[in-house]
Amino acid sequence: MTDFAFSTVAHIVSELGAASRLGEHIAQRFPTARRALLVTDPGFLRTGLVDAPAVSLRAAGLAVEIYAQVVADPPEAVVLAAVEAARGFQADIVIGLGGGSSMDVAKLIAVLADSDQPIRAIYGIGNVKGARLPLVQIPTTAGTGSEVTNIAIVTTGATTKMGVVAPQLYADLALLDAELTLGLPPHVTAATGIDAMVHAIEAYTSKHKKNPLSDILARKALGLLSANLIAACENGRNLAARQAMLLGALLAGQAFSNAPVAAVHALAYPIGGIFHVPHGLSNSLVLPHVLRFNAPEAAQMYAELAEIVVPAASGSIEARAEALAVAMQQIAIVTGVERTLQQVGIRETDLDRLADDAMLQTRLLGNNPRTVTRDDARAIYAAAL
């Protein structure tokens, strides 16, 4: 067995209604915390679902400030404004409450608020210096897994993004409460759920850091997600399905934080960066085509995953690997998410630019089970068109 290392969040709570008891959880885990910054976005703030956690924190004796200016794919300016808000409030604990963008901003606040490092100095892998503020993450979508990953993505230009990867970005506590996801519309539930499935699939086939723990987590994640995604889309108030989706997304996050994602994400990033397509949908659009491209190198692993997603699949290893690709396409059809690049406004004349941008994602492409050339990337986009 090859050597490996595995890191994750120290404490996880999966409990319906846990957000309305947030103050109790904070008091138990962080008895010296007095000033909590809740980080979210304007859309989630409008749902009213921030109120109960905030009330609970105040009842536990904490002062609470709500920072609700996070936007999707947060640019540097938003991150820096959030850090200044934390400093001005003198926050001593940061709580991310939202999707991946809110949780990513919460991570960056936690490491920068008490630091003199400029944000530019922490881009890359392992560049965060020193300690951080206590950090709690509460996802409101079952997708990114950001509550248990050690990476945050920042938009640095019109179409460019940078990642911060460091052990300090692992939260102290991740809290899963499906009551916070009840307002998610079906298409968002579907796209974020498929995103989480991509995390599990890519972690299971990651070229360099695939390991026994990440494999177990990826398989369990894929089982929970594939068994509950359609039910959660068809009945958005199905709390059992939604809680299972949250746990599946978290397990997938634990898996890919240790066995990193690959070509699906590498090809999805330019779609999101250039055309502002949501991240989960960007992944979904290229997923089946990347699976087919990778099959010559990864068919055995895909066949093993097909046993989970489509247990009735039979035949050769190649046939079962193809069954996984078909099943993922079928999930997109049933849940009603867009299935072609044309449906999100991308034309054939855009494919060269997409391929060029995808090839810049060297960190991700290096994890892919099959080498991707620039011609390969363009062909995958063409197949997805």
C-alpha cells in the first residue's frame, strides 16, 4: 500500500435543527468566544434563515455581526471588505453560513483578520502563515463541500481565479442542518448535487493522492447523493433526502480535499469564469464527456462506481464504465438542468478560447487519470456543445 496523509475538520455535527441551536454548539466548543461574525450573501439573508442562528448566538451571550455582502465567485475586493468588517467588529470567531462562496470568504476572513499578510501573499499552496480565528462552517447547499476543504477560491480578474490552499483553512466545526436548504429551488439542488457527485467521482480516480480513506468516503458520498438527489429535487421539503444530500456533499468534500479533483473541474472553470455559468452546472455540462475520454485509463474505477449509481449495470468493465456516464446524463435529464454548452450561450467559435483556458489549470489536470492535451480539451468541449 502506498503511503498517504489524510486531513479533515476536527468536529462535525449532522443534526436537523442544529442551526437554531448554534449558540449551544459555539458555547460548548468555543467557551471564550464573545464576538461572532456571520458571513453570508444577500440572497440567503433575504430567506430569513439567518435569524434563528443569530438569535441563538445572542442567547448564548455572544455579540453578533452579520456580513451579507458575499457574491458568487467572490472577487478580492469583496474578501478584503469582509476582512475589514471583521476587524472593525473585533470578531473573535467567524461563521460561514451559505454556499461555497460564503464559506470560502469565511475561511479567508479567519486567516487574514488577525494577520499582516496581504491577500496576494497567501495565493498558492501552503503560503498562509500563523494561526487564524476560530472557524465554523454551515453549508446551505449540498454541493461544494467547502465546509470540510482546505481551499478557497478568489476571483482575481475578469476571468481569472486564484486558490488559497493551506491547513489553516480547515474549519474547527462543520455543522449540517437540512432545514437551511429548504428554500433551494430544484435546479440549484440538482446542479449543486451533481457538483458533489463530481467531487466523489474525481477523488476516486485522482491520479496522485487517491488513498483508502478517500476511496471509502467517495463511495459512501456517491451512494448517498445518487440515492437522494432526484427525491430532493422532486420534493424540496423532503428533509430526510436533503440531510442525506448534505452528508454526501460533506463526505465528497473530505474525499477530494485529500485526493484532488481533475479534468472535469479543469474544463468547468473556464465555462464559469468566461460565461458566468454556476460552478455545479459547469461541471455537469462536461462530466459525461470527460468520463468517456478518461475511460481508456479509468474504466475499472468507473465500473466500480457504476455498481453504486446503477447497480443493475452489467457486462464488460467498459460497458459498466459507460453506464456511469449514461447515468450521470440521465440525472441531468430527470432533474432538468442544462445538458449542452449551447444551452448556456456557448458557441463553437468559443471552444478555442475555452480549450486555451482549460490548459492553464495545470494543478487540476495533473490529477487526471489520462493526460489531457489542448486538442483533447477542445474535443471534449465540442462533444459537450
